[in-house]
Amino acid sequence: MNRKVPLRIRKLMKELKAALVRIYGDKLKGVYLYGSYARGDYRAGSDVDVNDFAKGLQRLLEGMAAFQRVRE
């Protein structure tokens, strides 16, 4: 089965990208969805696999931790 990425996941990706842009500015090189949601074969309970690329790994990890705290 190949389905589109659900609106709630697209919104989450947009929020994540905006948060990372605020943190990294032009150092952010990309935010990518992969796994079952990207392939369209997700099921109820599937996790959301996201990878992002920025210059400076330590700041990236700090940014992801900050975003997680905001989302909780």
C-alpha cells in the first residue's frame, strides 16, 4: 500500500523545520522524513523517522532536545 504522508505528519515536519531554522539559521541543510511514513506503508502506531543535517553536530543535538521538550 502506498499512501500520502498524513496532514498531521506534514504539519509536524513543518514545525520541526521551523524550530530548527530558528536554532541553526542557514546552517540547517535539510530535514528529511524516512521510513514507513515516507514510503507510505505506515500503520497505526508507526513511529516517525526524521533526519536532519546541519553544520555543527553538538548544536544540532541540543536543538533536537529543545524541540522534544517543547513538544512534550
